Amino acid sequence: MPKASLPGKCFDVAIIGAGVVGCAMARRFTLDGARVVVLEKAADVLDGASKANSAILHTGFDATPGSLEQTCIAHGYREYLEIHESLGLPLLKTGAMVLAWDDDQLAKLDGLVAKAHENGVMDVAMRSRAEILAQEPQLASHLMGGFVVPSEYLIDPWASAHSYILQALANGAELHRDSEVLAGQFDGSEWLIETSKGTVCSKQVINCAGLYGDVIDQRLLGKSSFIIKPRKGQFVVFDKPASDLIKAVILPVPTATTKGVVIFRTIFGNLAVGPTAEEQTSRTDTSTEAGTLRELRAKGIKMLPALEKYEVTTVYAGLRPATEFQDYQINQDATQNYITVGGIRSTGLSAALGIARHVASLNTRSGFNGKTITAPICPNPDRLSNYHPRDWQSPDHGGIICHCELVTRREIEAALDGPMPPATLQGLKRRTRVCMGRCQGFYCTGPLSEITKGRINPPIGVTDE
């Protein structure tokens, strides 16, 4: 194996994967005083499972009591509420409702409420059909009953992870993109990790590779204790006026394999329906299927009939790194200074901070070379929430480039000139929401191609993204 790319430098912790969990992990270990490097095989962060989700901060009311997933969600939820103001992250308390639409679902409600209370979510309470319809009058009349989960929130799924990794970078961490981990060797005290851009030295490895978690285990350990079974979730996003139809997140009675189809507002002012739950073998196929999307739209309309009057703005799909196990697969090999964080499915956004805290607690080393950072530098926040102040409302923003999403020139240039500039159009979209509105970039790609000239690859207009 070649010598390390950075002679004389060995990190305390190498985190493989820059999804939301990897970003939270980088923040946690950096603030704990570790010299951290994040290795991401894609050109940008959040390019795998983390790029598509429902963006709800869950309480974990329906998780299996006593499970690692439930513990991490509860801790992650609390920490998010503690730090969101310092990181400038938007938070919209909408609450949620779990609704029954037939006798079988109705019969399960009492058990779900009892589970929520066992999980410490004590404000979960039953509501009659009349009480629910009084609060959400647009729901279909065949509703039979349900319960409320008042403490669920809407958040920005991308700004959260961006803030975690940006805070890590601001406080000394390093991020290497386009750096796929190919192999590695542990000599009893240090890892030499071979990547597509050279070799990195680290005392510890934390595998947060998401959809490729088992692959990385095989490459570095020669074995894996789980198999990733990608589960696709397709979503339908309705035009912004549809968001006035509901206030709360509308949840179904969950099954053993999925939380089911949800109706939810987004922090960006749209209303979405999804996801589906489709097992597949491909780790990269996020295509959508017209028939499935029609069925998804019809399910939404069945629960919320007024949706039929609103147009669909866009559709998308994401993959969840499910395994053969129901619980998270977080395993430590202390003899090789190695921790695997696998099987983080749809609850990863809510649990990320809790997962990072749990993994930090598994660290048995006496300490890192650096000191715990008690007053960390906080990055400038993304301001993308339609329910909070936006950049276009401030003076001297340079003009609005994307009129559907009200994205300013200043926001685009700030992202391009920032400490973690986007390398692709998709990365720029996640930082600014440019091209993500009703016209899907039809009107703004012209000026955007000029602003981003020489900054992203492929250039806008050369390859349609």
C-alpha cells in the first residue's frame, strides 16, 4: 500500500460517508477534540440516501421501546431542539396525527398510544373523529379516529446536515470529496485507508457509508454483519397553495416494514405525499414510475379530497439503507478501532445527532490530541424556510434569480464562495433550492449558467440534470 498522502499527519477519526449521519458524526467528534477527516466518494455531500426524505423531526413515539433506534431518535430529537437556534436552523412545530381509516387500523390505536407513552412521548393522546375533523376539516369524511403527536416538527433536511459538517469544518475537521474508500489496513494502532485520491492515515474508522455500509465493511474488515437491502420511497410534491389544506403532519397506522404514506407540508412551503416502500437490489436507482406516482397521488386525494384541485410541482424518489434487521446496526470492533453505523433507515434525519452521541460513547480511547471545544464556531445558516425570514426580504440581495423559490443572486454566490462550495447543480439546489420550484429551472437556468460558469461540473446546459 502506498504511503499516506499527507506525510506525518494522522487523524484521530476517519468518517466514511457524508450523509446526514456522517455529517453529525463529524460535528460530534470534532467538538469532542478529535482531528477528524470525512471521506465521501461522491462529488458532494448528501448525495446518497440523505438527499431525499420527508424532513420531519420525529419524537420516536412509534419506535420499538428499548431499541437502539428509539434511544438515538430520542437523544437526537432533544439535541436538535437544543442547538437549532445556535446553528440558525428552521423549526416549525406542526404536530402530527396518526389516523385510522378502517376497523383494523382503529383497533391498533390504543396499542400505539401505549407504545408512545412507554417511549416517553407523554403528550400523545387519543382524539375522536369529530375532534380531528374540527382541527383538520379538509380530511376525508370516512376517517374513523386517531391520536395526536403534538411535538413533531418540520425541519430543513439539507440545511441541518450542512450545518453539522460546516461546523465541523469551521472547528478544524477536513472533508475530502470524490474520495471513494477502496481498501485499508490496520497495523494495531493506525489505519491506512486507500481512497481514489490517495491514502489517509487515521487511528480510528467510523463507517457511515449508508447504502454502501456493508461494502465498506467488506473492503476494510473482510466481512459484514448485515446486508444492505435498498428500499425505494417515491414522493409526489404538490404546488405551494396546497400547503394551506392541512396544519399537522398526517401519518398512517404503521406496519411492520414501513411507516406508510404520509401527507406533510415541507419547510419550503409545498405539500407532499409519500413515500412508497419498494424493495430493490440497485443502490443507485432513484427513478420514479408513472403508475406508482398516480397511485400515490390517488392515496393522497382519498385522505385529503381537496388535493385533486392542485397541480403536482415535481416528483422524486429516495433510497433507504434497510437491512435484514429491524433495528439499527451499530457495531464496534474495538480490536481494530472500527465502528460500523449501518441500517439507518427513514429515521436517520431525526436520529443523526443521537447516533453520533451514541457512537462517541462507544469510544474507549483515553482522549484525543485536541481539547473539547466548549465554544465552537457556528457557520452561517441557510435561509430557505418559507415560514422564516428569507434573503429576498433583505436589501442588496442582487436580484431574484429563481422566482419560483425566491432564490437571490447573493444566496447563490454565497454558496459558491463558501467553505464547502457545491460541485454539482444538485449540490447547489440543496444549498439554495434554485431550480426546484414549479418551473423546475425552465426560467432560471439561463442566468444560473452564467453565475456558475466554471464552478460546477457538468456546466448547466451541457448535461440536463
